[in-house]
Amino acid sequence: MNRQCPINQTAIWAQLHQHQRSTRFLHMRALFEQDTQRFARMHEKLNGLLLDYSKNRITEDTLSLLIELAQAADLHSWMDKMRRGDKINVSEDRAVLHTALRLPEGAEVYVDGHNVVPDIHRELNRALAFAESLHNGIHRGAHGERITDVVNIGIGGSHLGPQMVTLALRPFHQNINIHYVANVDGASLMRVLDHINPATTVFIVASKSFTTPETILNAQTARRWFLQKGFTEADIAQHFVAISSNVDKAQTFGIAPENVFAMFNWVGGRYSVWSTIGLSVMCAIGTRHFRDFLAGGHAMDEHFFHAPLRHNMPVLMGLIGLWYNTFYATTSQAIIPYDHGLRRLPAHLQQLDMESNGKQTGRYGEHLDFDTGPVIWGEEGVNCQHAFFQLLHQGPRLIAADFIVPMNSFYHVSEQHKVLVANALAQTEALMRGKTLDEAYAELAHLDNKQRDMLAPQKVFPGNQPSNTLLLDAVTPFNLGMLLALYEHKVFVQGVIWGINSFDQWGVEYGKVLAKKIEPQLSNTDPLAHDASTNGLIDYFREHHHEHA
Ligand code: F6P
């Protein structure tokens, strides 16, 4: 890969800093008052999705400069590299091909001279056929009973994406209950095992590497539990399947070869819900809906790869986010879905964004001397209005928020849905407009002067708090596919401009190594050689932990 000029040494970078200094006191309220066409110019539509980005601290000049920045970072050529399977994950020498997972049959993408699309569809079709065999009762438990429950054991990308999609698409579920176990905290597995019948349950062990200790320990415990319930080793084949790029390891664990669904090393965990890692989603929603989900992702890919930058949703969201992170030095980005089904979206996007761009080293090993990946956080609306919105409205920090709002609900409570939507739109308006001191005084005209002087300043809202609003027709598999792919590409755009390899995660590894060292020390009495705090905490655990008989 050719090195580019470090992005913060380009002329456009300096121009953007200068532009930020000269526009930072512009208030969005004034921008809307001056330009009645602001919404018309600053929204984009794609199929069942609308992105309104007009409530941001930007002008047309800001957008032009940001687009110039994208061009200076060679965004188009990185998009091409990703799409055609170049090994842009340089530290792991891997292609990055989650977009290939959403390609229709017959397409071609080559990795090391091999067209991977037939492999993708072979494994996808195997996984879909397995899910169908549960739905139609052809695959049954070892005692001949119909499967009613599926437990996905996985963590990180092998958990968050599938769980989020499964919850979001609840109205599309078929006849199987889906459970998720991730944490090595025994409570996570035990609380599921308490409610299921081994005779009617299939466990999916989902692990790209098949070496993640949390997943392997949970899978071993689930297997022991299964055998203690009167089943035999021979019965495991009917009740345990695995998804991994390490097929040999899955077989060594005891999973029958025909029950191992392959995934590919060029799919990052946090981008893998589209692969066989989505098996639990397939079990939830079935073939037709899963294919719709893939089609939604593909529709966003086509838009991303072909739309001009100025009208390209992921590019616009990436650039606007970067405008705040890097040029306003903000540190966080809120994700607020006004949809109960999307309540795990903030958690999924946390991994997607923070594991991808939470880095201060560039893809060639250079130190990046500017602010990069934001802290992603959020919660479903309206619940969060009664929790942290006070800080968004009157706290001192600039915090950008994405509001994700379906216009239609699958539940026949139209009145409630309108209240939900009204709240979402009202928040974006209030955050943008704010309330001036004069307006606060005018509202308190009925009070005496002393009370007004005390209360009015407390009712001032600075406003100018930016937001994007994403309106979906409804949370259908297709629309959800578009939404997820939109965020994946947004993260990619930012990573490219910052010069980050968004597809490795070395930071996660260090903690794992230290945990391996500490684990035996919790059970033995060997002398400790950590820092005084860690030594003290290990000693305290040794004194206070009680082994179960
Ligand atoms: O948290 C680190 C990580 O490697 C993630 O990137 C990944 O999604 C997760 O662990 C689980 O990994 P695996 O699917 O290999 O068990």
C-alpha cells in the first residue's frame, strides 16, 4: 500500500481548522432562519430511508471543504480497494469483504486469485437450510422432539450484531425462541439454561477464531449441562452446531463436520452478522427475511460505491462526524433509536465504531496527532429523555446525536407511535433551537421580578446541539440492512480520512493476555509481582472468594 501525505499536513486540513475558527459562533437557529431551503438541500433519501443532516453546525462551505478532505485522503481509491478485495487490513494482511457477503449470486470478487462469492453463497445456503430444517421440523432433537429454542453462544461481533438484529426484527420471527449468551459470568448462561429444555434446544457456538475463552468456557459448560440431562455424546450432533473460520478447532471441540458453518478470515467480527455468524438471526426470521436483510445491506453498498460524495449518505455522516471529532475536538457521539426493537443498536455500534477507529496509530505505524474515533453511547428514546437528555440540553459540552426513528410501527397502537415520533422530532428541534434569555423571561411574565430573575437563566437552553435524523419507513429486514451498512461505511470513511486501519483490534489483545496471567493467581498462593493495587485486589479476592462445593 502506498503511503499518502499525513492528512494533518495537507492544506485542506489547515483550511478546515481555519473554517472552524471562523464559523464556530454561528447558531443553527440563525442558519435555518436565513435559509428556508436548508432542509431541502440537506437531506438524502434511499429506498425506505431518509437522512436529514440539516441540523448540524455546517454550511455549504463546510461540506465543500470536508469533501475536499475526503478527496485528499483518496477516499474513492480506498473504497475501490475494499470493494475489489485488496488486503487493506494491512496489519493482519487480510482483505476486508463484508460487502461481498451481501452480493447476489453470480457476482465476482477475488482474494488471492480465487472468486469468493460462490463460497459465500455455499455457506449461506447451508446455514439457511439448517435454519429452515428447524422451522419445518425436519431437524429434530435426539429424542425426536421439535426444536423450540436456539441459544447463541458468542461474544463481541459473534454476539452483538446477531442479538441486535434479532431483537430489532421481532415482528418477523417465526416459531423459534432465540437466546443469547455472551459473558463468561456464569449468570449469563445459567439464566438461559434455567428456562430451556435440552431435548428441544440447539446451541450455536459462534466464534470466528474458536479460541475466545469466554465462548469456549460457556460452550463447554452448556455441553456438560446437556450431558448431565440424560443425553449422550452421540446426541451432541443433533444439539450443537458451530460457526467458525477455524473449522478444525470446532471439530476438535466435538462438533460434527456437517454442523460446522464456515466463515472467512476476511470478515471482521464486528462486520460479520451478514455471514454465517447470522445463523441465529436466520433461525429467528427465516430465509426470505434474511435475504431481504442482505439485500438492504447491498442496496446501501451500491449507493456508497456509486453516489457522488455530496449526496452519499455514509460519506456525509462520516464527514460531519469527523468535523466534530477532529475539528471541534468533541469526544462523543450519541445514538438514540426511537424504537424498542433497536435498543441494542447503540451497543452494536459501540463495538463497530470504537473497536474500528478507537486508535491513535495510523495504518503505517505512525502516531496520529489529532482526535479520532468518538465514544459511542446511547439508549432507546424516549426512555433516555428521562435520563441523560438534561445534559444534552443544558450541559456545557457539544455532543452530536443520531436520532433513528421508524415512521410506522408493527404494533397497532398508532396513537402511541405518534407520541414517540413527536418526542423524537421535538428533541431534535429543541437541541437545535435552544431558548434565549429573552424567551425565558417572556414565558415567565406572570411571575414577579425577583422570581423571574432567579428562574429565567435556569430556563435558558443554549441550543446549537447538532443531530442527524434517520427516518425509516419501518424497521423491516431490508431497511435494517441499509441502516447497518450505512454505519459500517460511515466508520470506514472516517477511518480512511484519519489514516486508520479500521479492521484490526490490537488493543483488545493486551487485556486478554493479562487476564490469562491473573486467572491462576486467583486460585494459588504464589507471590505476586504486579503493581500494589493489582496485588492488593488479588489478595483481597483470595481472602474473600468462596469456592462452590
Ligand atoms: O473483542 C475482540 C474480538 O476479537 C472481536 O473483534 C470479536 O468480535 C470477538 O473478540 C469475538 O471473537 P470470536 O468470534 O473469534 O470468538
